[in-house]
Amino acid sequence: MRAVVMREQGAPSVLKIEDMPLPVIKPHEVLIKVGATGVSYHDVVERNGAYQRGVHFPMVLGPEIAGTVEQVGDQVRELKPGDRVCCKPFHSCGVCRRCRNGMETACKSRKGTRGGYAEYAAVAEEATVRIPDSLHFHVACWLAGTAGVALNAIRDVARVRLGEHVLVTGASGGLGLPSIEIACAAGAIVIAITRSEAKRAEIEKIGASHVVVAPDGHDFSKDVLALTGGDGAEVVVDNVGSRVFTPSFRSLAVGGRYALVGQLFREEISINPARIFFKRAQILGVGSVRRDQLEDAIKLVVAGKIHPKVAQVFPLEKAAEAHALVESGSVLGRVVLEP
């Protein structure tokens, strides 16, 4: 089969197309004929070296997979050949204390899903969710890492309530766009932060009440405070991390909830702990997506509550070009690879 293989970290050019053997599935796995795979910023940081956990060589990137089941292992219970599925970005055991308490994203035996940059991928049954025929692979492949995570952040972690102001950073990205739509569906007043004036119209179109264009290093907290009568946002959904943490925290209302979803860069943050307790703030880590959250995100897409945007589709042979485009931050929506 054809696959995009990474044998070292570095520039997009380290991604090379190669012929590889078909994956051999384990008893609990299924072999998926890949219909499409999303190119996320997580893939970018694994490739460029900013993220090291679990990286090995040679490596086939791609946790965002959708396709058709071709083969099933002898311990697979629910899936059968011909089923259309998409995947969450990890496999959990389902039996440890964390899994049984609704924390499968922090499973002690958690193992990342990878291999989507290929014609076929072996994936644990537990990491898959069936999708309806009406849902295109180009959209389904990246719902777990975008709409599913956004649903987790807004509904289940930050518990957004009707009428609250919700600040969304990285508003034009794969996480930002569904975050805006889900927050709007929850009855929130959304303030979206983006670096590009060119993306304002699209962000407003999907429901953001306010769009603040903030180049790197800009303290947008003054704009947010002005928009909220000096009170700040009750909820921050931060999809960017360290580079926007300080203005985002300054934008947080007293008693507010700061949901930390993404960290796109290597920098660390520094904060005086007194600022946290004087503000009565809650800083909440959002850990990926559970199966039930992915199932709910699929329902929201099918119902027309979320409108995933595919920015561009590339063949496997142009994976390096796709990575360069995603890393540039110039796209609105998700870049997809199609075998």
C-alpha cells in the first residue's frame, strides 16, 4: 500500500511517500480502508519536533481517520466489513478506574491512534464510531479532534450557560469554528479572536457576536473588557495556548472558567498564583474526546447545528504541501488528505 512515512522530524519535506506492507491487525483491531484523513496541527507539531511524546521512526502520522472496515479481528464484537467509521485519536482499555468513571481520555493504558496517512490503517475497535451514509469521509475523519473536542470543552468541561460571554481563541481553526457554533447553540455570546481580518466575515457568518483581530503579541483583553462592559468573559476556550494565555486570562471574568484545549507552541506560561485566587478563576484542562462525545458531535453535524468546513483536499503524494499550508495558519477549516 502507499503511505506517507516520516523517518525524522523537521520541515514538511521529511514526509515521503513509500510502499509499505498492509497492516496486520491484532485481535481487537479492524483494518480500515482509509477514505480520508485530516491534517491537524497536532500532526504538524509531531512532524516539526515541537511535540515528542510517542514519536518514533519510521512513523505514519494521522489520527484523524474515516473509511470503510475491510477486515475485523477475532475479538471484535460490533463492527463488520463494510461498516463506515471514523476514529477518535486514541484507544482506551474501557475497564480501568478512569475509564469506568467517564475519564477514558486519561486511561492508564491509553494508546494513540495513528496511520491515517496511508491507504489502509489498523485501528482498535474501541477507537471507532459508526457514521451514517450521509456523512462524507472528508468531514467525518476530523470530527473527533475538532467538533468532538469542542463539545467536550464547552458542554462538559466549561459547562457554558445561556447568556454567558465565551471567548474563543484560534477562532478560524479546526477547533475554533465548531467551538463558536457549539457555544452559540448553547445560547452564549461569542467573542472570537483571530489573527486575520480576511477571516472576519466567515467567523461572523457562523454566529460569533464579536470578532477581535489580534496579531501575535497583541493584548486583546482591552477589546474583550470593552465588549463586556468591563466584566470580562465568563468562559475562555483557549485553542492556542501559551502565546495567548496572558491576554486570555486578563479577559476572564471574576469567577470565570478557563478551558485550556490546545498548546501549539513550545513556550511555557508564567502566572502569579495570586491572580488565580483573586479572580476566583477555574483553570480546566480539556482532554481530547470520549466516544459518546464524538457520537453526539456526529449527531450535531447531521442535524445541521455544526457546519464543518473542509479547506482543501490533497492526495497522499502532496502531504508535505498540505503540512506547509496548515503550518502557515492561512487556512479556514480543515485540510484533508485523500488516498
